[in-house]
Amino acid sequence: MKKKLVFYSFCLIVLIVCFNVGYFISLNKSTKGSLKSKDAKKSEESLTQSVNFDLQKQKLSPNAEVCYKQVYLVCGHNITSENTIDPKWVNMTREDLEKAVLGWKVIEFRRDYVLLEKNFSDLCLNHYIIKENGNEIVVSQKKLNGDTDILKRIELPLGHLSTEDINRLKAGIEIDSREELNQLLEDFTS
């Protein structure tokens, strides 16, 4: 009986020692991890500050490309065009450029690329009406107020067109892209 008591006491002491050793090892690892994460946070903060500083002092190069994005709110079309940088903008920072391009919003700014955006409360220039007028087809550009500007007149004997096409032309065919306009004119003239 005495041997059993010694054996159980020994097992209990070993269990308590193992538990304490495991606890101290895990505590030590988590302390080192938190020290490492504090160092990592400091390093990340200094990197972020240097990147922000670099972006603030970043200037446009003479080879920069400028992309203009025109957003037409009425028709929902976006028209983008790319161009080389205006020589007056070379070596400008983002702040300088924002002051120089009144009415345009600087969406993206890098040393070699700028994206400018502007909203228009109008129709874009890609809205047309094609109508028959005697022996010619009249291509007009639609305006927001319903008026049209005649862009060109095409002499075309309407006799070779189908009755359906002639009726559509008399009513006026509305088109919302330059590609569609060119395709339709090609179909009518060929």
C-alpha cells in the first residue's frame, strides 16, 4: 500500500512539473511573438510613411500619358481618350495638377500616367438620327433639348432599299454609336 502511495505521488509531481514547463514554454513563445509583431508594426508604419511621402513628392515625367475620361450622365456613356502630357504639367505634383485642371478630377496619379475624369450633364456626341429626305439620307447628331445638327447628306436613290428600310428611314432611325452608324450607312449604300 505504501508503494502505491509513493507511485501515485511521484506521478502527480511529474504531471505538475510537465504542466508548468509546457505553460512557461507557450508563454515565452507568445511574448516573443508579440515583440516580433510590435517590431513588424513599427517597420510597416515607417514603410507606409515613406511610401506616402514618396507619393506626395512624386512628379509627372515628360513622357507621362494622360487619360481623359468623360462621363455623360444623361446617356450613361463614358468616352476615354489618351494623349501625351501637356508640357506645362511636367514636374507637377498631384496637388499642382489638381489646381491646373479645374473641372477635372484626378482619379489616378503616377509619375508616368494620369487619369482625369469629368462629368457632363448632357448627351455624348455618339447619338445620331438617320432620316430620308427626298433622294438623300440625312445624318444628324442628337442634342439634349431634342434638336439636331445635320452632319452630312448622302445622295442615294431609295429604289434599291426594301420597303421596311424606307419606312424606318422616314420615321428616323436613332443610333447610339459611331460604329453602328457606319455599319448602317454601309448597309444602305452597298
